[in-house]
Amino acid sequence: MEIWRLPISASQRGKLISAGYTSLSSLSSISSSDLARELNVSESEAMNILKVASHSRGSETSNASCSIVEVLDTFQWWAGAQSAWDMLHDEESLMHITTSSADLDNILGGGIHCKEVTEIGGVPGIGKTQLGIQIAVNVQIPNDFGGLGGKAIYIDTEGSFMVERAFQIAEACIEDMSEYNRFLRKDFQECKIKMQPQDILENIFYFRICSYTEQIALINYLDKFLSEHKDVKVIVVDSVTFHFRQDFDDMALRTRVLSGMALKLMNLAKRFSLAVVLLNQVTTKHTEASFQLALALV
């Protein structure tokens, strides 16, 4: 069970999520005094939260045990197995999202892969945001032109998303498709491209995030959002570590929260057969008497 389902106040749920507790299992080994200190609440309030969590966990375990017994009676262990050959076939049949750069597509093995999380880092000003916008536009290329014909979610943590630039990229994408269409059908009657730049912009769901708390809450909300918008084929996070670099002092807690977020995004990619693109900043690390660029918070 996830924290947001606990029968406690919204304020208490918000404090738990902000502190990095997203599931009941994450509360199983913490004391009431430690929880009180992390949430900045009284110890009695922390004890009550742990009591509710323990009761909910017990009910969940009981229900799960009953379900397991039922499954063991009917399930054949090999029924869910998949051969490596089948896995290779599935991977080869998956569509990719082009980055509009042949060199970068080759490096990525054909483009941005669905059912996977791709992290792209770079120094400031190198064009990470433009690449993110390009991917959000390119995912909408129709199937007839080798695209996915899907929609995009763009999560902006830095306020760097430029809607004017998105419009320009959408115009260029439509022009490229028109040229491609004329080339393929030069001996036949040309088919008109019906997409307009405003149609592309309408298919980009934009979320502006101003704190790590909002970022955690949004990632948890995406499961419900994607269930209602099954045509979304890419999630772009620009950038994934920005607020965690600014507002976090507890390194162990930060690592735990980021790991949970990454796992959540990987599960979403697999479950909804979509691509997740994490844009990240870089930092300078000192290793073996030299300085090297590395992805932030890695």
C-alpha cells in the first residue's frame, strides 16, 4: 500500500511523502522518535501514524496471504515464464522516438526506447531542454511516418520550458513530414499533412514543479493520470535532480527518495509501454588526482 492511501490527515500524508516515505514498508523499521524528528511533529502524533500504518500493513498482509493461497492452488509456475528469444523479439518490435539527430539516435540504438528510462546529462546551455522539447514533439509523429502517434508529458522543474520554441520545433517537424511525404509520393498524388503546430502543443501535458515535494507528489499521481490518458508515450523530466540539489541536506534521505522515484518511473515505463527521459545536470568530481564531469547526484 502507498502512503497516500493511509487513513490519516492530508497534512500528515504530505509530510511523510516530503520526507521520502512513499510506501508502508518504508515505515516498518523506524522508531516514533526518529519519525517525529523527521516530520517535525510530536512523538505522540508519530506513534499514532506508525500505529495506523502497522494496522494497514497487517490488513494488507492478511489479504495478500489469502490471495497467495488461492493463486498457489491454480497457478502453474511456468505459465508466466518468457524465453530470452521472446524478450529479444519484443525489444526489436518496439518503436523508438527519434531525437532528430542521426548520430544521437545511433548512440541510443535507434532513438529513445519505450519501456525504458533514458537519462541524458550535460553542462548548462548545451541544449538539454531543446532536446526534451524535440522529443515531446517527435513522439507525436504519426505511425505512417515511422512515429508513435502519441502524446507527451513534460515535467519542468527549472522553468526552462519555452513554449515559443516548442511552436517553432512543431512547425519544423510538420515541414519535415511534408518533405518526406512529397519524396515518397513524387509519382502519385500528394497526401496533405493534417497536423498543425497548435495540435502538437495541445498534446503536450505540461507540469511546472517548484519543489521536491511537488515532484514526489506528481510522480505518485502519474499512475492515475496515465490510466486516464493511455495515448501518452513519453514522459520528459527537465531536470530530475534540480530541487534535490537545492533543498536537501540529509544525503541518505535524498538517495532513498531519488531511488524510489526512479523505481516508480521504471515501473510506469514498463506498465504503460512508454519512454521516460530524464534530463540531468552535471557536476565536477575529483577522482584519482583529476577532475571529471559526472551526472549530478549519481
